[in-house]
Amino acid sequence: MKDLRGTYVHYGDVLRRRRRVRAGIMLAGLVVAAVLGTRTWEPTVAAAAGSTTAVTVGERLGLGLSAPAGLESAQLERWHAIHNYSRRHRITSDLSAAIYDAAVAEGIDPALAFPLVRLESRFNEKALSPVGAVGLTQLMVNTARGYIPGVTREDLYDRDLNLTIGFRHLRGLIKTYGSVQLALLVYNRGGEAVALDRELGLDPSNGYDRIVLKGYRGKGVLND
């Protein structure tokens, strides 16, 4: 057989082999990156269930999540809800559980609570607005003191306290105004601004209510 080394034919074979090797390396890198990327954003479910059960790679990749064994019906429903909100909003199961439990404890529909927290703070527990609104539900200190006298701004960075006061305030507004839409506008704009627009025959909506209520058809409160 003729020795083709050093010819264009041999050089072309070498290039093709190199391209195949590079392609194989790139494909392997993309697979690894996809797995690592999924692990980065996928919330864990162990905290939501109060369990230390390990989550398999297949579960992290969305191939099916199994609820911890031995849960009662109400606990199972809670676990699934927390997990679903965690996935939907791409937050940790621990934060999802805190929002869910605080909302239920204060009689607020979780389906309303999560969009409100998302819009108010983007789920950032340390959020601080230019006007001084604090935490997940963006509470003003004076508003919070109407529910817990003496509470400080630093106190409102406590996740559970912030959620409890925020949802309690929202429930009070819904009961006062008899309308989820108006309650949300007062929550966001303040009662005086909303009242003035209504007195002038103007639409008090600034779009806040439409964003929070997008796709929502509930009453805003539980057991009412």
C-alpha cells in the first residue's frame, strides 16, 4: 500500500480525527454543564418535608419526586404544594415552606401570597426599597407597628416575622375593602392615594393588582 504520510490525503485524515475528538469532548462538556446547571437552580425538597432523605440525581433532573413515606393526607397535600411553589418560582423549599405556612396561618390563599412576595421583593429577604419598605413583603415600619408595637426595621428582616405581619396586614385590608383588587392597591399605594383617586372618579389601579392577580380567581382568603 502506498505510504500517504505527508500528503494532503493523510493531512485530511488527521484533521478529521481531531475534529471528531473535539466534538466528543464538547458533547461531554455540554452534558456535564447541563447536569450542574440543573443542580444549581433546582430547589431541594428535604427541607419542605422536614426530612433528611437524600434526593437522587434523577429526581433533581425532574424525572419524578417522591414524597416522604408515612405522611398523612393533610401533610402530603402541604408537601406537594410547597414543592410545586418551590419549582414554579425557583426558590428553595425552605423559603417556599415559610411563605406557604405563614400564608395559611394568617388565612391568606398561598396562590395569592406567592405572587405578592415575588412582585414585592423577588423573594429577597434583605430587600429594602428607596422609601424604606423592608423584607419579603416590603413592610413599612409604621405599618408593622400597627400589629406589633415597638417592632424595629431590623426586626422586619426576620423572614417569619415579616411574612406573618405582611399577610396579616393583607388579610385585614381584604376584610376592610371587601375586594382583593382594592386591598392589593391599598397595600401597594396606601389608603389615602387609593381613596383620593376613587373620590375623583379615577381608576386607582397602577397595574400592581393586575400583575399579582394574573390568572388568579380566588377570594384571597381561606375559610371565609
